[in-house]
Amino acid sequence: MFDNAPDPDAVHGLLVEGAGGHIVITSRAHADWRAVGALPLSLDVWERAESLAFLRARTGELDELVLGEVAEVLGDLPLALEQAAAYSNRQAIGLAGYLQRLRDRAPKLLGAGGPSACAKDPPSRTSI
């Protein structure tokens, strides 16, 4: 997975042909992604009702206020909502617990600066 690629050139040298499997590249760039063999698929955020239905089905949460607050904080982004649901389920804390941890920890995490050291060094071809 290559998240938030700035352009096709940024991932071109990292793609391995014939290795099997699938590669997902996310980007906000409108570019010629077919030049690197990618099949572009346009995605958008969910409508609030979709976000609530997803979170309800994925977590069993019934509190509409909690569902709405999580969807709001995460901007109705499908991947963020899936990660929130998976985390709250795995930690057995429910969405209210997830929301509390997000409020407590997000300022520190978001204020920590740029990418981690391992993200700064691109992986070698053999590590993909």
C-alpha cells in the first residue's frame, strides 16, 4: 500500500512486476496513473448516513451521538472509519472509548511532526 502518493513517479521505481498480489496506491493527484500500470478508481468520502450505517454494522454501536461524533471527527473517510471500528473492536473499548482515546491522544500524535524515520527512507525493492 502506498498512501498519499504525490504523483506516479513517486511510486514507479517501487512497483514490482510479476510478484503476484495487489498494490493499492492512494493519491489526491490527478495524474496519468495508467503510466505505472494502475487502474484509477475515483473515491470520495461517505455521506453521513453511510458512515453511521457502516460503524453501526461493524461495531454494534447503537448510540447515535457517538456514531455521529466518530464520523464527524474522522471526516466520513471510509478507511479512517474502518480503522476506528477495527481498533475499538480489537481493544474491546467500543466507539465511545475510541473517541475518548482519540481526544486524549490525537493532539500529541498530530503535533509530533513529520513521518517516522522508517517512512523517510524508501524501502528497497527486496523489502516490498
